[in-house]
Amino acid sequence: MLKIRLSNHKLFIVMFIALILMACGTSKKAVMPENDDIVISEEYGIDTELSDKFQQAVELMKSKKYKMAIELLIEVTDKTKKHSAPYINLAIAYSKIGNVQDAEKILLRAKNINPQHPVTNNELGLLYRKTGRFSKAKKTYENIIKRYPQFLPARKNLGILCDIFMADLDCAISQYEAFLKFQPENKKVKIWLVDLKRRAGQQ
């Protein structure tokens, strides 16, 4: 099961609870619990050795030891082609060390496994923005929001993209307003929204 908590994460590290070996059924689902978690489940069999290596890689990423995490995640992704979580984390680790090309390549593999995964697509949006593909980044964020309206990182990133990179103040304002409906006490986004409205002549 992949579980993503949405509160103020600067670094997404995607987790799964491994189903040991002979798991039969498969499922992919998303639900919106009251605590603003998005739960994505990918139920496939995986052996304990791969599960242990995955967990070790997660701990290395938390400690910002990205190159060591990459080594383990490459081992995991070489042996499992059905879980998107190891691919997402591998791409994030590549991005953290500045290897944007490999990060994008791995994210596209993760997207093939689970095309609608919000973290995969959010990370792709960030890469598209970094490489100047602003229209593609915008479309990517918009597609996430259509499916997961409460996935606030995509709303924030779309607002930043529209404001700073595309000079579309109306788009940015609408995203920050939507963001604040879910997190009304977020001081940073409130300040951004006030500034945007001032620049747009709405205040």
C-alpha cells in the first residue's frame, strides 16, 4: 500500500507495505480520508529482501544520503516492475543530486505502472518546470488536480508556475484560493495570495 500524507512535505518519500510473496489479487484505489491523506494502494507480491532494501533506501533518503539510496533503489527496481513506489523514490533521489535526465526517465517508467499517481505526476511537473517546459508542467498539474482535488502540492506548484514562470496571475490566485480552502491557516500561501491580489489590482 502506498500512503502519501499531504501536510507540508518538502520531500515526498513514497512508502509501501509489502505483501510477502504469493499475493494473488491486484488493486489500485484512491480514497480521501478526513485527515487529508491520499491513499494509493498497489497490492502485488514482493519478497522480504526487496522490502528490506526499499525500507533501507527510504531511511537513507530521509538522511539525505541520496547516492546510497540510489544504489539500493536500482536493485529494487531491477527486480520489481509492478510497484511504482521504488521508481518514484529513485527519481526523487536522482533529482536531489541534480540528475534531471535520469529522474525524468524513471518517472516515466513509474507513470507507466500507475499513470494517475499524484506524486509521480507532481514530480514530473517539477521537472518540466525546471527544464522550461511550462505548458507541459501546467497541464500535468491540472490533470492531478482533476483527479485529486485535495492534493495540495500540485495546487501550490501550479500557483507558483502560473505566477513566477507564466505571469498568469488569475491562474495563480485561483490555485492559492483553492489551497487555502483546505489549509486556511497556511501563512506562507496567505501572504502569497495577498501579494498576488495587490499586483493584480484586486486590493
